[in-house]
Amino acid sequence: MNKPSMNSPSMQGGADARFDAAVRARHATALAHLSPQVRAQLAQRRGAALRGQPPGPRQHRLRFAVAGFAALCALALGLRLYPQSQSPQAVPATAAVPVTAATSNTGGSLPLDEDPAFYAWLGSADAPRLAME
């Protein structure tokens, strides 16, 4: 005689029905222990989800705060790991740059406080000597 195996549809149907009944009973017990406020809130959220409404503004603020914090952490990490190398065009403070007062005042279109040659001249060895005159 053929015995029904554990994988046959007739045996699986009985096991599924028992499992389904047990889960439904546990669900009913859990619902009985919920407060009316929680039930109302769950019903509102379920209805909003079924209608396709987006979450309220409170959730958006939290999402923006989390995204901003993540961006700030990424920026801090990037700045921390970014190599601090000297550029080959950097001018040392003790280097003498031949700049005269006439060319720095009238030679360029930049104002004196924005002229890089002026700051290079201030860092040169000639600046203190000329300032004393």
C-alpha cells in the first residue's frame, strides 16, 4: 500500500491549517491586549498606507536630520582623511620677491589688499628694512 509521505499535499494541508489557526489565535490574543489609542493609530496608518499617502511631516523632519548628520559625518571623515600636501607653487615666507612700490600700486588691476605680490613682499627680508625708512 502507498503511505502518504510528509511532502504530499494532503499532509501539508493539515499542517498548514493547524499552523494558520495557531497564528490567527495568537494574533487575536495580541489585538485584545492593545489599547484603544494604539488600535486607532494603527487603523489610521493602515488606511493611509492603502491610499498611498506619504508619511506625515514629522517623519520627514527626522529623515532630513538623519541625512544631514550622515552628510556632516562624511564631510568630517573626508577632511580627516584628505592628505595635507604642500603645493609646489607655494612661496616660502623668507623668499625675496623683487617688487617695487610703483608696480604694486599701479601695475595690476587688483587692489593692494588683494594683490598676492604685495603679501609676498611683506614676507620678504626687505620689508622690515623699508618699513624703518
